[in-house]
Amino acid sequence: MIRVRVRFYAGLRHRVGVSEATLELPDGARVEHAVDELARMFPRALRGMKALMGYAYWVAKNGLQVSLEDELRDGDELVVFPPISGG
């Protein structure tokens, strides 16, 4: 098992209701697995997140933007950025 720290920013932090969470995932887990677990933990706030990855939501792992296929390691930190709108 690996532990991954997840941090939420901006309006997403308010919708989720916490500033961070810890995930326990199986060895070999990818960002996709973390996204699935987050959607399960916070269904109202993160509905559709996986489908919108790369278009609206994006995730950084240890300071670098990643895709759903990137592998996670014990101690990694993910930061989830919400959709941004403006004009």
C-alpha cells in the first residue's frame, strides 16, 4: 500500500470541505486510481472529474502537472486544481 497526500485549492477546497486528504492506494496505483478514489470520497464536489481531466480539472504530482497514467509512489503529494472560468 502507498499513502498519497492530496491538497485542494480555491473554490474546490470549499466544495470538498477540507483542504487536504490522505489516500491509501495499492502499490502500482496511477493518478487515475487517485482520481477515482477522490470522486468516491467527495461525489458531489468531484462529479465528472475523471472525464474532465486535462480540460477543466488538472492534477500536479510533486509540483509537476501529470496525466491519469502517471504512476504514484508512497509519499507523493497531489494538488487538485478546479475548473477556472473567466473572461
